Amino acid sequence: MPTFGNEERRMISKAADGSAVWLFSSSEAVANLRALAPAIDWHAAAAVATHERIAQAARTAGFGRVRVSPPSLSSLVASIESFA
């Protein structure tokens, strides 16, 4: 698991406000994020996941908007753009 310092926690908190789109290719990444930033409220955050199981982990973590996308570049770009 990675470690977060104060600057990383500040960046995560800012990015949880819905101004960023999180890209997850593993449910382990979602679990690590939850463990390292347990106080973050994710309801305004958007996420793209490359598998339904990963998307479910993001929903369980509280992400308010979650899309599932194949891991190809064109599909990921389309999914990210769909949040606009």
C-alpha cells in the first residue's frame, strides 16, 4: 500500500469535490484509497472503472458517479468526457 503525506491528503480532498475524474483499474486501488483517506466524503466524486467489480467497489466507497469502461484509450476518453 502506498503512503500519503499531508500534501497528498490535501490533493485527494480537493479532487473529491467532483472537479476530477478518478480512473480505477483495480478494486485494490479503491480499497487503498479508502484506507489512506478514510475521512473523505466521495459523494460528489466521479470515477471510471475498467470492470464492474471495480465499479462496485467505487460505489461502496461512496463515489457518487461511476461509469464502467473497457480499458481501451478511446473508451476511457469517451467515459471521462461523458461526465462533462
